[in-house]
Amino acid sequence: MTDMLRVIANDGHADPATDPKLSKDEALALYRFMVLERTLDTRMLSLQRQGRIGFYGPSLGQEAAIVGAAFAMEPRDWIFPQYREPGAALVRGMPLSHLVAQFFGNALDPIQGRQMPCHYAYRAGNFMSISSVVGSQIPLAVGAAWAATIRKDPVACLVYFGDGGTSTADFHVGMNFAGVFHAPVVFLCNNNQWAISLPVARQTASETIAQKAAAYGFDGVRVDGMDALAVVAAVRDAQRKARAGGGPTLVEAVTYRLGPHSSSDDPTRYRDEKEVEAWRRHDPIDLLRTHLVAKGFWDPAAEERVETQHQTCARIVHGNGGDSPGVAHELAVVVDGSGYAARLCVLPTFGCALWEPK
């Protein structure tokens, strides 16, 4: 069970037995999304330090697990993110400008300020909202998958969570229900070794997280989370199995959080920099690029597209300060499909808001 699925060797060549065999266009797109996520992370964390946005949850070092998993799903499948999945939202087609506007909380934010910072959602891409409550997305994903089964809707649900999420009651509830009812769910545990300041060794006595699946009656797979192709291969197999009626799979992506847990965290207070440097030598973006070169996919045109993307990201981020939603948005009317209307009432005294019938 300690064995990990790997595809890319250190020299960049792929194991033919496990290679998901992406086309050149697919492999380059996977790389570009990973680079875009890192570029976005770097710029948004910098803006938070400048006081231009209030909060950010970076994903440095985890791009392969995040982007690779979303890349393996089909457009009609549903994604339930954890905490740091902007790369997955971008894979699902969320415009970068909308994502950045949500971080700023400005008038361009499609959610119009009705969500916490860094809690984005994208309905058109079947991408559910981020949740601050650890593990709460797990039973929601299972419920959506079970509802799809009842409706005979051939979709699967991908749900992200961290190693810390496996200690929650929601993890047990979701895993148990999915196992009993064979719900079409792919559980993606992004084991980045640290739940804020708590190391994974203090999170569980199990040798691996993947082996926990056996107690719930379904398969668990352990994959090198720094290897994007390995993540794609594992999640794609799990997705196809789920949609074929084979039930859920738990995929443990063994990766590392190279940066802070969030913009509010200082990891130098609880972990050794030598550990960080050791993992940094296995950078997922560097590994995938080595593969692209070995495969003959990397050329000047590919380099130019990445550079253009980098410049576009910079332009969108630094041109998206925008205006605040304004007072007009403090009193808004929301009408649902049945014609029910509610008015948002701002209560300055208590610093909160509530909904009441119109």
C-alpha cells in the first residue's frame, strides 16, 4: 500500500504501462494551467501582502494534484473544491478576470460580494463554491453523486480535501455513504503533509490515507502528487469506473505545500526549511516540463504561449482593482424560480446581514 503510482521518471520519460497518453495539445494545456495557477498564486499573495486583497490561500507545489485531477474529469462532471483550487476552476472554464474580481471583491465579481474572499464558484463549469468548513464539501459531493444516480444522469463528482480533512466526521459520513450506495465519486485527498501546523504523522496512525478506503468497501490508490500525469491517470481511471457504475475511489495524492497554508500563516514557525528544500527539488511544474522536452512537445511556440499567458495574467490582475460594489448592492433583491423574493438587510450595529421576505 505504500507503493505510489508514478508515470514520469526523473529523466522525463513516461512509463508506458501507466502513461495516460495525452496528446501534444492536451499535455501542453495541462502544463499551461499549472503555470497559470502558480503565476496567479504569486501575484495574489503579493497583492495580499500589499493590503490590496484581504485573504488568499496559495497552492505552491500542489499544482499537479489540483490541475491534474480536474483535467481528468469530463465537462459534465461536478467538482467540489476544498480550499486552494483556482487551477481547477480555470480548467473548468472560469474566466481569469472573474476569479480575480472575486479575490478583490469588486463590482466585477460575478457573486457580487455575497461570499467570503477566495470563495469562488462557477456554475457554468459545474464548479461548486469553496467552503471554509474543513471537510464539509465531502458529503455534499456524495449527495450530488447519489442524486445523479437516482436521476440516471451519467456523471461523476470529484471532491478535493486535505489530509486534515480525513479527521473530520464529514469524511467518515461521505466515505461510508458512498461505499454503501456505490455513489459515483472520486475522493481526491491532497496530502500535502501539513494541516496548517499539524504534520500528517499526527493526523493519522494509518500507514497511508489511501488504505482507509478499504474500511468503507472500495478501492484506494496512492499516487505521486508531484507527477501530473500520474494524477491524470489515477483520477481518469477512477472517473471512468464511477461513471460505469463501479462505485467510488479514494485517490491519495502525495504532494507538499511549499508555501504557507494561507496568507495568514507563517510556516517557518513550525517546519524545517531543509524539509521544504528537499521537496522543492521535486517541483511538479519542472517535472512536467522535463517530460514535455523528452517527448518532443516543447518548442518555441509553446514557450511563447506560456509567456503570453503570463503577461495576460499580469494585465488582468493589476488592471482588476475595480470599484467596490457600492451602496446599491447593500440592499439587493434576490428572486428564485418560484417568484420568492428576499431583501438583504445590512445591520451595521452588529456587523452582519440577514435575509428577510420582501
